[in-house]
Amino acid sequence: MFPRKGLVIFAAATLIAALLAAQATAAVTKVGASCSKRGLIAQVSNKWYICGLNSGPLVWSLGTLAAPTPASAITHPPLSMVGINTDPNWVDGGLDPAIVTLGPTKSTYQTTKIDWYTDKIGMNFIIGYGKPVLAPIDGKFVGFNNRNANYRAADDLGPFRQPFDDLEVCFESTSADWPKLVYCFYHLQNSPLLRGIDVNPLCGRSDSWPGPMRAEGRQIFATNEGIAPTNAAGIACGGLIGKSIKRGSVVGYAGTVADHSQAPMKVKVWNSKKNTLEKNGDLNLHWVQPDAFFFWKCYSPSANYEAGVLAYPFECGGFKVPTEQQVTTFKY
């Protein structure tokens, strides 16, 4: 054990060494300077630098991500930034900032009020009509609501819209990184997890939105949650409730609202603090802005996903789902 005087000398020496190391890092970490390992990150004067961001020589590049804010549950970027946030053009709009109770309240893509509406709880992924929608993280299928309709009448949220695809499928994370996290995709036209949709007439498309209740399992709304009451129409949809889904698996096919094809995603994350807006359900689940709360990368069976990284819910980076799963009638 050090005597008191020795402790003081040891602490001072440690501090000096740390300061010298920081100065050395600042001196060599600049755009174009050489670095040792692709994917390394460094912070200098509130700027993030990434080693080997582009193909070619290992040199530092200035990162495009700002340093994370203390308000976010993500406290630092991934150890490797290779492939992170490379496809942001697939996203527009986001949640109503007033409904977000954990992490950044505004989406990266929100600039004006027109980008969202009151109590909007989904981030819009702009995915081509009928294209497969992929699971961003391992989970299990916990609920659905088939609100597909031929049209939706004019209302506060828009003019007459035809057609109006609005199938929603929901999942609970089975990843140790994000226990209790729940996510849903909506405005889908079909899902391989519903064997009876558009096959059994009770689970077909209604004329006017939202039509009769055709749902099972968890139903997650802006400030409350519940379980759909059992009825013949819900059962007729043949939902594979409880089925495990791996990251990158097809969970649905993008639908359209009039001519606006999309597959919005909504995400709730568990946190020890209470969600004061929640009226019914788990008071520790919070809506987050998915694009600003998580980091994203294209799905690949061989890719490594650190704790704060989700897979983009669409084909990118050269990955394609199997041919038989490209068609909207595919079922598990």
C-alpha cells in the first residue's frame, strides 16, 4: 500500500501522463493524418474522428455524427463506425417531439411542424411498395392489427386517400442488449406472420378505414397499451403470435397511403425512470426517435451489431432476402 505522500506523487504522475496522452492524440488526430486501425474513433475538441472511414489508406476522417447528448440513452458511438448511418435518405419525418420521453426529442430529419402531427409515434422509412421490411433486432411477434382499407375518408390528417394500407405488426426484443424494447411497423400491405390475411374473408381488406377489428395480441398506442379482445376476425388472420424472429428476417411488405409507399416504425425503450405520459401499460417504456436514439447499419448475416446499433429495415449494402421471400404472398 502506498503511504499518503506516495499516493499524492502517484496521482500527480498519472494526471500528467493522461494530459500528455491527450495532447499527443490531439496533435496526430486530424483529417488526413495516418491512423492505426480501421473503425477506430477519437474525440478531439468536441469533434469525432473516424479511422479509415473511406476505402484506401488508414487516415482520420471527420465523423458526420455530432457527439451524443447526455439526454440520449446512447452514451457514445459504436467502437467501430464502419458502415454506420450510411443510408439516411430512406427516412423522413419522425415522432411528435412532445411524445418522446427518452433521448433526443427531435428526429434528425425534422425541420418544421409539417414533418409530424400531434401524437405521431412513428418514424417514416420510405420503402418501395411491396418491398420486404426487415427486423432490426432479434424479437418475438407479440401483436398485430389489420386496418387495411380501400380508402380513408378526408379527416384532420389528410384528404381522401385511396388505397389505405395500414397493417401493423409488433415485436418485443429478445436481445440481451435491449430487454423489453418493443417495436412495430405499420402502413404495411401484408406480412408472412399472418397466414390468413387476404385469404380468409374475415381478415380481408375493408372498404373504409379502419374497418372491423381484425387484431390479436399487444396493441400499443401513444399513451396506453392493451391486449386485443379475442374475436373471429382476429383469429381468422392466422397470426403466428409468439414466433421468434431474427434480425434481418422479413416481417412484412411495405404498403402505401394513396401514392406514398412507406413502412413507418415505432419504438419504445425500457428505462428505470417513469414515463409520465403513459396512462396504461408499462410506465417504464418510453417512445424514442429511432433515427436519433440508435445507430444504424445495413443487415448482413456476418455483420457485428454493437449494443446501440440496429439493422436498417430494408435491403441495402448488397444484401437481398431469398427469392421466395420477395413476393408479398410469402408465409412462414
